[in-house]
Amino acid sequence: MNIYLVGGAVRDRLLDYPVFERDWLVVGAKPEDMLAQGYKPVGKDFPVFLHPQTHDEYALARTERKTAPGYKGFAVDANPTVTLEEDLLRRDLTINAMAIGEDGILVDPYQGQADLQNRILRHVSPAFNEDPVRILRVARFAARYGHLGFTVADETRQLMRDMVSSGEVDHLVAERVWAELNKALCEATPAAFFQTLRDCGALAVIFPEIEALYGVPQPAKYHPEIDTGVHCLMALTQAAKLSNKPEVRLAALLHDLGKALTKPEYWPSHHGHEGKGLPVLEKFCQRLRVPKAVKIFCAHVMEYHTHCHRVFELRSDTLVDMLQVIGVFKPDNQLEDFLLACEADARGRTGFENCDYPQANYIKSAAQVALAVDTQQILQSDLQGAQIGAAIQKLRSQAVHAFKQQYASNQA
């Protein structure tokens, strides 16, 4: 029985990246051998065990044979005769197909270390095309290491295109798509995830709402990059610089989905795109089973990002209404995140990447003024039901109106 450190821990160690999880491969053992040594079984589809002390995952070496479409259509063979090289051969990329033995020696039968040095994401074998999740994983690794200069090998990109053409990608399930998307949003260059999918044709299948934005023009005066799809990836890039939260990054990416619904005769104007995009966002989130809190936050950014940009022109009651809807008057509000997503939108334009965004501080100040309003008198009055809310909103609007006047006076 031989034990090897495998996968991401080896890859990231060679890249001098922090290693947070360690996966181990056991060659030459049966499940009974693992149980006899106190390992706890956790694998459902193939034999995986938890170490009795460290709780690291130890998987038995295995081979896989394609039996049906999709990522679950595999027959697994984990008998003790499976070799280390056979197990590594079934992995997705060469940089993930290396192992380190208990003697500390690197085992690299498929030249993963060379691909690491050359910054190449390359598939290990033609069996790559048997699992559609691997397309998402390649895109995620592009997002993880794009800032280091990693690119997808031409032959791997072509194989990914062939998988799209054959319909293999159609078998991806929502849970796996969302899992990979959520991880990609947390990486250093999340825009590379979507660009990689677009380069192989998978974006149109997996995220058609985003693909639909490409080729849709915007006014060059405000959007020198013109193309809406390009703008949304630029906004995502800016969001990644401003926040490490995946929901902020996702909201920046999706905020303009409604522009794909504008009829061409009205281009490049997109009047009312904020509201038009909400049903598209709803379907997107339902299909991928996006958590409800994330969906609500993205909807707030979509509906009110233009209000945020034009806040200096808004009426006081309109501003207070916006603050109410996005939950500013609740203890656990997300105003800071909302403003960061809107700032990412403003900066996600050619030539505007480093622009100031004074709207953020203005809205924060207005929110503080509205929050400071004493509502006790209203709450203790004879008003009931909706009358209470209306009276409180009126007081807040009056306070914000006074703030706006003082602000304008200071600017004069």
C-alpha cells in the first residue's frame, strides 16, 4: 500500500501558492485495508476515506469508463491493481495529474510540471471529453491563474469546442454549474472564466443570458467599449478589484441583462433596461438554483444601479424609496456591497477604470441622515398599518431633502 499527495496540493506547492486542502491517493489497497486502519468511509460513487486523525481525504486509485452522457455516467474500477499512472491518466489537466510520494519525489508522467512552467492548461488525455464539468473546471483554472499568464492549450480549446458541438455540455446539472461559478467568482480574474467559456462556445449553452449581451451596442459617449457583453466583463473585473465577495462580483456581471431585450431599432439606447432585466435574472437564478439572498442582492443592483449613478439628480423621496427597497433601514443591510457593485459598473468602461465615484459617499451620507430620523413619535401615534410607513418615509424624505440642500450649498 503506497500513499501519494495528489491534485491541487501538488500543483499549488509547485506554484508556491498557499495549500489549504490535501488530497491523498492510496495505491494497492482494498476498502477493507482502509477500514482496518481506522479510516472512515465517505465516498458514495467511489471509495474515499477520512484519515482518523487529520480527517484528510484518502481515495483509492481508480480508473473510470464512460457509460452514459453527463458527469455521472461512469463505471468506476478501484481494485488494488490500478496503478498510480492509470489513476493520474483519468484526471482533467496535466497540472492536476502529478503526485508526490512518501519519499518526497515528484511523479509526473504527463509533463504537468512543464505545463506549469509554461503557464499552459492542457488536458491529460482524450478522455477529457467524457465529463462536461471539465469545461467548467478549465474555465475556473483560467480565472484562478489568469493573472499569472496561464492560457488554454489550442488542442484543449478545440476539444472543448467539440464537446459543445456534440451536446455533452447539455448534460450539465444546475448544482455543478453553480458550484463552479461560485468558485470562479472568488478567483483572482473571474472574467477569464466567462471568456474561456465563450472562446469554446460553451457560454451560449451554459449562460445564454450573458452570451446574448454580446453584439448589443451602447452609446459610445458613455460606453467607449460599445459592446454590452464586453462592458459586463469589464464591470466584473472592476468588481474583483473592489470586493472579494462573490455576490458583489455576480451582481456587477449581471446588472445589464435587460439590454439584450432592447429591440435593435432603439439601439444604442436602452430605456427601461433595469426593470426589463429582472425576469431574465429570475430565470437565471431559478435555473442555476442561486441562493435567494444572492438573487435578491443582484436584483437590487440591477434595478437601482442607474439611480445610484444619477443620485445627484434624484428627488429626495425617490432616493429614500431606493434606500428602503434595498434594505438600508435594516440592521444587516448591504449598502456597502450595493455601492461597490454600482461603482464597478461605472468603472467597467474603457477609459473610466480609475474614475472617482462620489455617488457612494453621497448615498452613505444620505442614508445616515435618514437613519438618524426619530420615528418614536410616529410609532407612538394613532397611525396604523401603511400610514405608519408612509409617515416615516415622509420624515426621512424631509431630512434627506435638507441634506441635499446643504450639500448643494457646500458645493457652490
